[in-house]
Amino acid sequence: MPLTADAVAAQQVQERLKALQQLVHEIEKKRQQSEQGILTLQRYSQDDQSGQSSQKMKSLYKMAIAQTEQEEEVIRKALQKITEIRNIKNERRIQSKIASNKESIRKGIWIKMLTSSAQTLPLYVGKIGEKPPPLCGAVPADPNFISRVGDMVAALVKDSEDGDNCILAEVVSYNPTTGKYEIDDILKEQNQKGRHVLSRRRVIPLPLMRANPETDPQALFPQGTLVMALFPQTTCFYKAIVNKPPATHTDEYELLFEDKTYPEGYSPPHYVVQRYVIAYKQKNKQTTT
Amino acid sequence: MDVPKRSSFTIPKINVKYNGKLKEILSSTKAKSEVQDLSNIPFIKQSDSIRLLPKYSAILGKSADDGVSMDDLDHLQQDLEKLYSTSAIRIRYFLSEIGEVDRNDEGPDRKAHDKTSLKRKRPDEKPKFKDAKNGMRVKKKTVGFPAKLIDDFLQEIPKVTLPKNDNSDKFWASIEPFCSSVTKDDVASLDSIIQEFSKEIDIKIPEVGDHYANGWSEEIINDEQNLGKSPSKKGAPTSDIKKNGLHAMLETFSSPQTQRLLNSLPKNGENEREPNKLKSTEFGKFRTSSAGQKVGRCLDRRLKKELMEQGIITMEDLAKNMPEDEILNEITKCQQELATVNEYNIQELNKLKSIVMNDLRSSEMKEQLDKVDKQVLELYNKIIVARKTAQQVEGDDFDKVVFTEQVTRDFEGQADALLKQQIELNHEINGLTDRDMIY
């Protein structure tokens, strides 16, 4: 049974990879057109500066926009394919996890996986006048949003030693009648005590998309914002202040973590990817490192 | 000049980390030639693909059969995102440039154009570009040009075109139908209206039926008769039974006080010569004071019935005593009022009709007068022509005098006739308008 499901998934992935290849070629064509348009535009603006007609300029600009939009459309399709492939893969992972009952992965591997998954989180580039959707960058989730099984969340769990702890976790199930999530700590060895069952209030979904700072800076936490962020090389969220928001879609947040061991009360800057930076909630009582 | 600049400008779009340094290069080249702001369009040249988009180029180089492998995915995604982001920025850039062109249509100022391009166009995007470190496209000097900005905005404002003011035309067009001259159609419509109003109004007021309360009391009487309680049922009109009947009636009054009063009445009544008559009047009084309207009605009916059976009261008497029907009165009054109004309306309509007829006649006159006027003009022209011909035919003096005399005489006759006609018509028209004034 799992074999056939795997085969189906593999086939689906193969189809998409093929389509992706075609799309890449299509993108190249569109890029060529765009470049032609831009060259025409540049030549026109340089050649006859004296007799430039604004109407002609405008029509050239408009043509360039149309070409770019076409290019953008194809790129969007290609990225969509990549996202689909990842979703299929993730689905398989969750299925096999349920089937095989917890494969154990060492912490180091987990950290690597977390970084890569954060880097490959789909990029959101808004069209003109479009508002970033919920869970894109710093945009909070809908009040009624329920995380799906397998989604990464920040969970506020009670720790016997030092009170509440905000950990990185994965949703196992959600019970709509009680409004409670069943979650797994991302670190398997922590789950030996059993799964955590937490109310919705204590589970914060992580962003599902990255915001593009160049087009949608409003979807980022501005400098000076108090946030909760995954401390590098750990799977716990801690309070931090945004020192510098990312400048490009590949950049990370520059954060100063609250740390009493430093005389200023803050750690030197650390870099954290968009996915693991969430809004700080006042009621989140938790200890700092 | 073109080549080095372009390459230098395309790189920073992708590797923004070098921004600081490149910004300087950029601004320095800018300073040399103000016009070349198009050289920094954010795009990745195809020739730079291999360097900037390695995975993308690699996949592009592969044959279709090889496809994309899973390992390539992460890097390909990054490359595609680079392209994606760049094209999104490019669209925004072009849009702002178009806005710039629009703005500069009136008085193109290249310098201002260069320096304020993005910020002036879409002020809401200002923080976007700043935050994005793409500020190198947007020159930071922008801040130094607020005056220019305000100037431009001021120039924009008076552009509003005023709507055409054709209100007076509209007004006269709306008035026109009321000022046009009267036609025969108007007379016809007036005739039809008058005819309609002159029709006899023949609405019959239906007879007033029984009051609903009468129906009820009848039912009650019938019920009682069926039960054999009422003595009148037997049809033996003896005074004894009558008295019993009266007593039975009295029992229907619930209040002990009224009962006592009523009890005393029949006793007194027996002394009278016409006890029943008296009783009926007395009962009439009690009826009004009795507790329920229904009971009163019932009593009334029963009394009447009995009295009629006795032969004391006839139907005619009853009819006389019937109270006046207020509603009927009101209806007839309204009908009368309406009739008078209608009469007045017809009068007015007739008046109007005669005026219209008058008007028609006068417009006819006017037409005739116009005709005459034309004839007069024609005659005048003829006279002039005749005079000219007479003058032209020179050389024969004698002929000329005779000719003119004859012609003039002819013309004089015609002119006199026309003038007379004109005067007559004018007189008539004046008479008509005078008559109009009467109304």
C-alpha cells in the first residue's frame, strides 16, 4: 500500500519536473522579449534626445510592462510547480511518519532541514496594489485559521523545570470540538513523555510564505519591533528585537535577543530567516536564556 | 558609454549586498550624464544568466529528456525567485516612469525627472524602495527638491476642464412646446375633453341594508321564540300575555336598580288608558340607559315587533322615526359639489375652446397678412425694375414719360388693393386679440 502511494507521488513529481523544464525554456523566451523591449527603450531614450515624444516613450514603457508581466506570469507558474513538488514530498513524509511511527532524526539533521525548508518557503511577490495574504511574512493568520496536519508551529508548552517554553513543533491533529491541537516537538527525544495537547491560543502558526522586501516591505516586521524568534541552533523561540529587517528575499532578519548575561541585556546580532520570526504576544510568559 | 554602465547597473539588482559601493559608482556616472536614467532598468541580462543564475542556465542547457532533478530544485527556486522579484520591481519601475512622462508632458525638466522619478510618482511606495535597498535607483537627492514637487502639483490642479454650460439652451427647449402656436389638433383634444366631461354622471347609491346589530337581535328573538319563552309566539294578543312578556323582558336586565325601576313601571302603566304606548316610550328611555347596546337593540326590536302586532304602530310610523342617514347625506353632498365643479370645468373648457378657435382664426389672418406682405415686397421690386427699365430706355423722351405714367398707374392700383387688404387684416387681428383680452 505505501509502495503504490509512493509510486503515485513519484509519478506526480516527475510530471511536474518535466513541466518545470518546459517552463524554464518558456521563461527564457519571455526574457528575450523583455530584454529586446528594454533595449529598444534605452536606445530610443539615448538616440534622439531632442525629438523625444512622450507618447512614444509611454507606449514603449507600456510594451515593456506587458512583456515583463508575461515573463512574471511564467516564472510564477514555474515556482508554483516547485511548491507543488514540495507539497507532495511533505505529504509523503507525513504519511510515512504516521505509518512507521516516528523515525528518529538527530538534532543536527533537523536543524539543517529547518533551515532549508525556511529558505525554500514559497516567495510572495504581490502584484501592484495587492495586499499580502495572511501568514505571508509578518502578516498574522486569520483569527479562524487552523493549522493543517504537518504544519510547523510555535507552541507554548509547560515545562516542569522553568515554566512555559515556546518550542518549534509540528501539528499532529486538531480537534475542532475542544479547539485543541495535538502537537509533536520537533525534537523526537522530547516526545518520549508523550505528545502535547494545547489549546489554539497557545499554538502560533508560522508563516507559509516569505514576503519580498523589495515589493512588499509592509509584510515585514520593521526595525525595533519586539518579536519571537527561533534562536540559532535551537528549536526554541525567544524574545528579540528587530535590528534590521531583510533587504532582499534571500536576506534574513538581524535580531538582538534578550539576554541578561550581556550588560546591555541583549545579545549581539543574530540572523534568523523570515519563517522563524513571529509577532510577540504580551501574554507569552516565558523565560529567556 | 552604454556598455559599462549597463553592466554595472544590472548587478546590484541581484547582489544587493554590494549596494553601498555600487551606489557611489552609480551616482558618479549619473552626475556625468543626467539623461541616462534608463540604463538602470532593473533586469538581468541574458548574457549574465550563467553568472547570476547558474542553476537556471544549467537546466536551460539540458535537453528536454533530462528534465529537472530533485537536487536542482532548491537552487532553481532561488534563481527563479531572483527573476521573479526583478520582474516585479521592473513593472513598478516602468509604471513610475510612465507617470513621470505624464508629469513632464507640459514642461519636461530632465533634471527633475532623473532625481524624483520614483518618489514623485507614487509617494506610497517610497518606503518600499528605501527599505528594499534599491534606493540606488531612487536618488537620495530627492529630498532636496520639495519646491519642484509642489510646483508640479500646482501645475496639475488647474487642468480640470469646465463642463459645457448649455443650460439656457435646455431651458428654451423645454419651454418650446408651451409657446408653439395653436393647431387644429389642440382643438380636437379640447373637444374630446369637453365631450367626456359633459357625459351624465349616473352613479346610483345602493340602498342601505339592515344594520348588522339588527341581524343579531333578530337571531336572539328567533332563538327565544323557539324555546317557547316568548309569549308573543303563540299569536294570542291578550293583555295578560303582554304583561308577562314585559315581565320576562324586564328579567333580562341584570342590574337590580333598573329592575326595581322597571318593576314599578308596569304597575303605574296599568292605571293609564293606553298602557302599552306609555310603556313603549318609557322603555325607549331605558333602552338607551341599559347596560349593553346589544340588549338595547334587542329590546328595541322586540318592542317594535310587538307594537306592530298590536297595531299600535305601523310601518310608516317606523319609517318616519328612522334616524337620518349621515353617510347618504354626505355622499349626495359630494356628488352635488362634484357636479358643480364639473359644470364650471365645462364652462372653462368652452371658453378655452373659443379662445383657441379665435387663435386659429388670427393665425390664419397672420398667414394671409404675411402673404400680402410678400406681395407688397414683390410689387415694390417690380416698380423698381420698371423704373430702371424706363430709365434705361433712353433716347425716346416722350415714350418714357407715357410708359412710366402707365406703369405707375397700374402699380398704384395694385398697391392700393394690397394696402386695403393689409389694413383690413390688421384690423381684424386687432379685434381678435382684443376679444382675447376679455377672458
